[in-house]
Amino acid sequence: MLNNKIITDATRTSADKQHAQRLRREAESQLRLLIDESGAIFSDFYSYRYFASEGFLPGYNFPRLPLSAYIPGRRRRNDRIEYISRSRFLAISEFGPRSFLYHEGSHYEVSRVIIPATGRDDSLITTTTAKICSACGYLHPIRAHFNPDVCESCGESLPAALSQLCKMENVVIRRRERINCDEEERVRMGYEPKTVMCFSRSDHTISCRKAVAENNGLPLLELIYERSANIWRINMGWKRRKEDRPIGFILDVERGIWGKEKDLVNTTEDDPDERMSARTMRVVPFVEDYKNCLLIQPAIDLDIRAMASLQSALKNAIQVYYQLEEGELTAEPFPEREERRILLFYEAAGP
């Protein structure tokens, strides 16, 4: 809708109209790929995948579709768009803003994100606001009639809300003929990912199962299991950004182009396809999924080294006991790596 409006707008320049036409052609190609009438198993509208997401079928057999990085100008022999796919929790970092990809001997840069249609006349994207408990890492998405001041999980006071959260969609990458070694080293510093989660609700109450592991009557571990927890993985920004620099990334909400941080990447090139419009905003990208998860908290306080050892020991024990492969289980500390109080285990099955 937005691209059609730009194409028919007499006040727009020829370059803007050509750019809008190119975006519309890409959108039509991606729509054909999403519907995928020739092989519906690769479509988000696949019926078994829908039943799995609703809990009627095992989710690990029909996981949600991964995120894709489209390569403009390259097509396969069957005249279909070429793209690179990654699971959602991996894509939030590997397909992060201005990151580099190496594919079939070529260098690519993630330059643009595909902005989903909002159903409105303007070009603003849909963002979310949430509060994250600093004591246990529990997520509280802010809604019209839900804005808590204390954590639902541990009862601690919640910090200020995190705004401008933008759900990450598929991205577009462009080929880079030359990558300066200094530029690549700066980008290789990586991002600051953050994993948070919340339980599903049943009759306005949190749905989960709790247990306590004991030894001779003494509690050792507190366990909480949830079969359909909502897990978010948030890209807070560059890991080594300056202290006064806000979190998130600059995004052109009209063209979907990621802005460049002056202290991290080279900004001297003048590419017409990289010129941003006047409508920009700072967003914090995230992805989400529903997974089976287990929270484990020791009954006594342990230091960071003991928690790291416990995390590794429990993960290996679960994999051996249930005969899981190396990549089928993920373990992460909560609320932060530097402040480990709770261990989160969840299934990592995905395409």
C-alpha cells in the first residue's frame, strides 16, 4: 500500500518511485514464496504447522518457519528468489543490522529489513512496550489493561518500560565487493542479545507446574515447567557501544534501511540504494517463539562460577538421560550472564 502510494504521488521524485517499484516487485516475489502453492510444507499457512503452534501436535515436528535473508538479483534455476535461512533465535544476531554474511564465496551485508504492512495509511511500523524484571528476567508485555508495577513471578518492583520493541522479520542483504578489515573488525564485536520469557495464562492466572527437588528432606532445587512459554530474544544493540549511546538501532521506517552507526561502520560511501528518507526512528529488534521450558533455581545462593558449573552439568545430564543431540537443548542463565540466579532450559529444535 505504501509503495503504491509513493508510485502514484506526483510530488515524489523519479528515484523514489523507482525505489518503490523495486520494493513492490520484491514483496510480490516474497508473497509467492510465502504462499508456496507448489510445496505447501514450506509455507507458514501449512495446516500441521498451525496445529503444532496451537498445541494439538508436537511442536518439534512442525516448528515455525525460520527467518530468511533475500539476495536481490540472484535467482535459482526454477526462477525462484535465492535466500539464506536461519532459525529465529539465531537470526536475531546473524541477520542483525549491518552484520556481514559469507555465502558461496561472496560477501553480503544486512542492509534492509522487510517492514510488514500495518494496515494504516502512514508508514510507521508497529512497536511493542514491555517491562523486564531485573531480579528474575521475567517478561511483562504492556497491553491496554495490563501495566504491572511488580513482577508476576518474583514480586520485585519492575524497572522502567522498554519501548520501541520491533518484531524482526525477513531481511534483505546486498553484495559488498570490498570490506575494509577495520570495518569488519568493528562489526565483529557483535551484539548484546538478551533472552526473556513469560508463561502462558489460563483464566487470568499463570499456567505452569512447580516442584521442589529434595535430599533427605532438605530442598535443593526449585523447578518450574511450562509447556508453551513465550520466549523473546532481544537485540539490545552493539556490545561495545558508548555508555551514553541509547540501545537499539536506527531504522528508516519508510524504506526499511538500517542506519549506520558512525563509530562502528564505514559511512563514507554514497550509494543511492542506501540513502535514507527523513522518516527514521530508533528501534530494538526482537524475535519470539513458544517453547517447552524448564526453570531451575537453587535453594541456596551460589556464586557465578558455581552456577556456570551447575548449568553445564544439568544440561549434559538431561541430554544423556533423554538421549538428546547436542543442538536440541539450550541453557541460559537468568537474569544476566554476570548475575546468574536462575537457569532456563528450553528446546532448541528448529529448521
